[in-house]
Amino acid sequence: MRRKFLGIALATIMGLSTVTGCATTTVEEAGEAESTTEAKEETASGDTAEASDAGEATETADAAEAESSDGSSSDSLTGNGDKTLHVFLYMQEHEKKIYEDLVKQFVDEHKDEIKEVVFEVTTQDEYNQKMIANMTANDMPDVFYVGPAAVRSYVDNGYVLPLDDYVDADTISSVWGTTQEIYRYDGKNVGSGSLYALPKDLSCFAFAYNQDLFDAAGLEYPDPEKPYTYDEFIEVCKKLTIDKDGDGEIDQWGVANADQFGMTPFLYSNGVKFLNDDMTKVNVANNEPLKEALTFYTNLTKDGLTPSVEQDTALGGYQRWLDGQVAFYACGTWDVAAFMDEATFPYKWNLCGWPVGPSGDGRSHTWMGSVGYCVSATSENPDLAAQLAAKLSTDEEGQKAVSGITTGESIQLPNITELAYGEFKDAVNSGKVPYASNVDVIFGYFDGNDHYAAALQETDYTYNGEWFTPFWSGVFNIKNGDISVEDYLNQVEPEMQEALDEAIELQNSATN
């Protein structure tokens, strides 16, 4: 039973937000990793017979921070009390200083309660491996990450606590409504019930355009309040697809797309869903909105408005965007800093919505992701751990720092809605924070309005996302003209269903 238990728990660590570039291991994957490790150890055996005492609420003077060769670090922050907490996260080096300062503030605020907070930060890959070891040993940190795709598994397997009784309602209501939903679970459905995490961040995949290319073509910029229709987008891309040097070869394209991540917003914006409501059946062969949207998407390449499959293989769309060869490209919230760096992207640019298909709800849709702070169900100090999670997620000064309001460098958008629409936008408009001026496009996706909507992908609600791989990985065959859209959908559905059935079987066997 323990093996099955871990088998589920670890399908979720890797489920932490591919959007943000974050991933955590799931319970299921941990169990699989444990099994593999044990098997190797058995084979091998067959072939061959730091602590510091509490003083003031400050970092210890000598070995407060232990750096390892893999980029991990561990800080010991001490107070005068008798309670201990272990915080285990992954983040980039430029983020770490801000969050470490927040932990120091927390220790100082609770110095009469806290004996020590161990603030351990590592790389994403190392995090996954260590979480596998923690789950195997049943020795979980007090505060760690969980992604929306992992919530169900972590809760079902007893790894995390509901936060409703530990975090006040005002704090919960201060963050984006989306993040209040994606971390809720009622024992059956994600999106309702108790809250199990507070957001570290929220991200989405918006659309970007090169203003310089629009200027050169004499075109008006996209209207952030009125995303293009499919037909309008095609006409604009035609005007932006040109032979710049007159050699008879196209060297500037309207758009470039990455099938794995940049295709689904086009499809979602036409009302596409891949699964039935209870997410047990694949529905692609008899799915008219999908057929319509996939025809539109692949025709962009067949009609020469994107680089060909061969050209894309030689030089990917992202690099072509950086080189000024394409007018439109996907822009995750994590891409903004690079696009604002003139050394990386020496062009004027801004944000707009993905084009809207005729069979959707009239809004531009995209996918989003997040990673959240959760509290271990085995924590000896759950109230203190929950307060620390809330500090990391919603401390106003901390959010001003990570969003760039006080630092001038935006690592992420604010979790606090009022702060995002207020001081952050003011800082963007004044130039204090380098960011795309059409940031309301992203806020529209986050909040949902008459023009924009965003949601988790269906892969976030299933045991794993392997059922979707056959779909996106074969779309290039349509672009190349090797198979029709209709034949492709008929061909790929059984393969997708088989993978989904396997995922459901794994989920059931691990929970029963």
C-alpha cells in the first residue's frame, strides 16, 4: 500500500506549473522513482556482497548559509522560542534574497515563539529529487510547493493541510480569484472546497507583437480591448509576411508557433475541449470546434504565414522572434524581463490577445499556471507554518519587491489584486518598472472579463498529461500536408484514449 501511496503522491510534484517554468514531483512519480531506485540497489547488492542555538532573531554568524555545489543553500534563522520550521523551496538566485528577507522578518515578528526556521532553497531538478526522498522517508518540510495539478493527489494522500482555519478570509480574498479556485479541493473536484495553498505566483501565456514590424508595414497595432478574429489575424499576418531582401525567399513571417505550448490558445479561443466533462473520455474525432480550429492553426503554416516545419526545425520560433523575423509570438509572464532587455530583444513590442475563433464564446482564451505554498499535514506547528506561507504569498512589501514596484525589476506580477491594478500599473505607466504597457491583457486573462479568459489545461486535472502528447507531437504531419485534419483526429483519438485509460487506472490503483 505504501508503494501505491507514493505512486500517487509523486505524479504531483512534477505538476507544478509548467507555465511558470516550475515543476514539482507528484506522489505518483515519487513512487515510481522509489521503485526504480530500490531495484537498482537490489541489483547492485546482488552483484557485489549542522545546528545553531537560538539567540536573537537573526541569522547565525558563521554557518548560517551552507551552499552546495548543486546550487542549493540552507539558512538557519533563529529566535528565542521553542518552535522549529523547515521551509523547502526552489527559486532563482535573484528571487532568493527577497524571500529570505521575508523569512527573516517573520522570525523577528515571532521571535518569542520561534527557535529556528531552516530556509532551504535549491534548484528545480534537485527539489524534485529531494521531495521524492522526503516522501519516501515520510519526513516532509513544514512549508513547501504544490501545483494545481498536484492538489488532489497531495490531499488524497494526506500530505497537506487545509488552510481555511489558519489563514484569515481577508488574506485569502486579497489574491487573484483564480488562485483562490485552483488550490481548492472538496475531495472530488478541484476548484471547490477547502483551500490547500496560497500562490507563490500566477502566470499565463499571452501573445506578443513586434511594434517595429507593424510600423514598417504601416499597420495599426492590435487593439488590446478587441482581440483579432481568426479571419482578421490571417489578413494581418499576410501583410507581415514578406521577402525583405528581394531574393525570392520569405524572410519575415506573420507568426511563429510552438506546437507543444503555443497551439492550444488558438484552439481554446474557439471553444475547444479535448475531454468530456468528467475527463474520462477523449473527444477529438467528432469535435467540430477542434476540427475548425486545428484547420485554421495548421493552415497558417501550409499557407506560408509561419516558417515551415523544416525551417522551424533549423531555427525555432523563439529565436526567430528574438531576431525580429516574426511579428507575433507567445509571451509567458516569465518572458517579459527578457523581452524588455534591449540586449536580448532590441525591438519595441507589446501584448495583445490570442485570436478568437468563430465557435468560441467571443473571448480570447489561454492557459495559465501557478505554484503555491502549502503546509505539511505532519507539521508540529501548523499555525505558524500557515502564517509563514501567508507572509511569503501576500506580504505587501514583499509583493512590491518581487513585482518591481520598489526594486525596479519585476520577477513576477503581484499576487495581491489591488496592488496589481494600483501601484504596479502606476509603476509600469511611469516607466519605473520595465514592463509591457498592455499589461491589462494579462490581468484580463487572470481575472476574466468580456474580452479574455484563462484556465488550467485539462492535463492539470488528470493523473498525468501523457494522453495529450500524441496529439501535439504529430501535428507537424498536418502542416507538412501528409495527412488531413479529419484523418489525423480519427487516427490519434484511440492513442490518446489508451494513454488516458492508463492514467485513470494508475490513479485508481494508487488510491484504492
